[in-house]
Amino acid sequence: MAEYRVLLVDDEEEFVSALSERLELRGIEVDSALNGEDALAIMVEKTFEVVILDLMMPGLGGLEVLKQIKSAHPNTQVILLTGHGATKEGIEGMRLGAFDYLIKPVDIEEMLEKMKAAARTVGTG
Amino acid sequence: MQKKVEEISRVKQLAFVGKVAAGLSHEIKNTLAIINEFVGLMGDLLKKEPPSDWQLYPRLEKTIPSIEEQVHRSAGMVKRLNRFAHSMDKPLTSLDLNELVQEITTLAQRFASLLGVELEAQPAPEPLQITSDPFRIQYVIFGFIERGLWRCSPNQTKVTLACARTEDMAQVIVTDQGSPEGDWLRKQIAAALSPAGISGEEEDPELGVLALTMAELGGFIEAEELGKTGNRIILSFPAKIPES
């Protein structure tokens, strides 16, 4: 049984597949979505403690997805993926209730630590 | 009116360059992120089931951290490119001159290394907040770094950029250990700022452009020779660009 469930949302398919496999190798249960609309649809069916969410996606942007997640699933913690650290969007994301952010390319150990800390706040991890 | 249109046009064109460069840097970051995950996955899989009978395995295992290191090195460069691109977004913004000098020094390091010259930023102990045009300030500072590097190149000496504050100005002091040229620099700058302006036939017409840019920013340049040991160029920026 995995310690917590993670939803990985990013429009870069190869990034999602490689990172999902790496997290699964570490015993984490991972689902993935390539856009915000699919992510929100998956979240209607399944519960996740942590969502890793890319900010820059075509269609429904990361900030809008974050707003909808926090509104419909207030207990889920969202960690943002950004290209360049403290950008305007990243700061806005934190203001909207994101738990933390990670800068691409991601350091897997840093990601694991942040996911664990996020999961802990919702009673798992 | 014509000058205003030219100014708006220049700002818009720069913003366009900045936007394209920032977009590209974002794409490069995504590509680096994918390479990073695949090489990480390769390492994870090899760790999980190391092939005991494969003689090349130790070599491959050593290669993975090198790829990861280069990915992070590239990510650092792309980050700097992105910040530089964003400096073209707004011709008037609040900025810390210390940070800007650190950034432009980092960007100029490659040029310094190629000439065998040491380049060092020396930030002021406190933030030097001003409201100005980050792109034009970087252009001016880079111009004087470049000239300092050329002067230092024959003896492979050093250029330093120290930040300081006077009562009403924020300063960048570019000191080089190259051949003394302070008197010549002063004459060139004075000629550029004279009513006749630059003609394009000067020994260094770009120096004239740097002087004019500095004047547009509401600042001024002082140049002096340090005996036979080099030159000091003081770039003084006002707290805010004056309204044109």
C-alpha cells in the first residue's frame, strides 16, 4: 500500500511518463494527466493527497486548475512546477493556496521531501 | 512627437525580442527537464537491477551523474537567459542595482574567460533600489566591462564592478588594471555629449552611444586614470529616470 497518492499534471508527455515511473519505483501511487481538464476529471473519480501541477499548460492554465482544485478538494495539497522560480505566476500560485513549488528540471529528492511534507499535512506520508 | 514614436517603437521591439527569448528559454527548460527525468530513470533502473555480468556497467554508472550535472549547468544558463530576456519587458521598473550588476557580471564571465581576464562583482552591503530601465543599464555596464576586458587582456589582469550609494545616486564603479585611458575616455564622452553629438567617425563611436544612453537614463559617467595601474569608470544612476 502506497503512503500517499499523487496526481502528476504536465503537458509534456515524456516528462510525465519518466517521472511517473521514477516515483512508482519509489513505491508512490501515481496517476497522470496531460492537461488541466483531464486532471479535474480524474479528481472527480479518485482522491489524491498531492497534486504536482505544471503552471504553463495549454488550455486550462495551471493557476485556473489550482483554483478549481482548492475549491473542490480543499484537503488536497498542490505543488507547482515552474520553469523559473519566483515568477509572477509562481507567487500568485502560492497566494492561491499552493503548498510549495518546484523548479524544472526537478531534483527528485527535493520533490520527494516536498511531497512527503504535503502529504503529512493531510494526515498521510 | 517623432522622438516619442521612435521611443515607443524601440521599447516595443525590445519587448518583442524579450518575449521570444523568454518563450524559447521556457521550452529549453522543458527539454532539459525531460532529459533529466530520463537519465534519472536510467540510473534508478540500473540501481534496482545492476547487471552483474556486464563489464561496461561501471562506466555507464559513472556517466549518469555527469549528464545530470550538465543538465543543471544548462538549466542555470537558461535561467540567466530568461532573466535577461525579461529585462526587456518594461523600460521603467523598480530594481536592485546590486542584483543587476551580479547578473550582468555572470553573463560577461564567458567573455572575460576567453580573454583570460578575471571579472568580479562587489555588491554594496545594502540593496540599491532604483526605478530605471534594466535593459539599458545592463547595456551600459556591459559596454564598460567589455572595454575594461580589452584593456586588461594583454596582461590578463582584473576588472571589478563595485556597487555603492552616494547621497542621491546609485553607483557602479568599474575598475580595470589595464592600460591607462581615462583622459581619452573623458574626451570621447564629452564629445558625444556636446551639441554636435556623435558623428560615427570617432575612434570608438559605441562609447558615444553608451554616454548618450547614460544621459537618457538621467545618469553620468566619470572616468579617471589610476596612475599607471589602470582606470576607474564611475557610472552614477539617479533614484528614478527623469520624465522625458
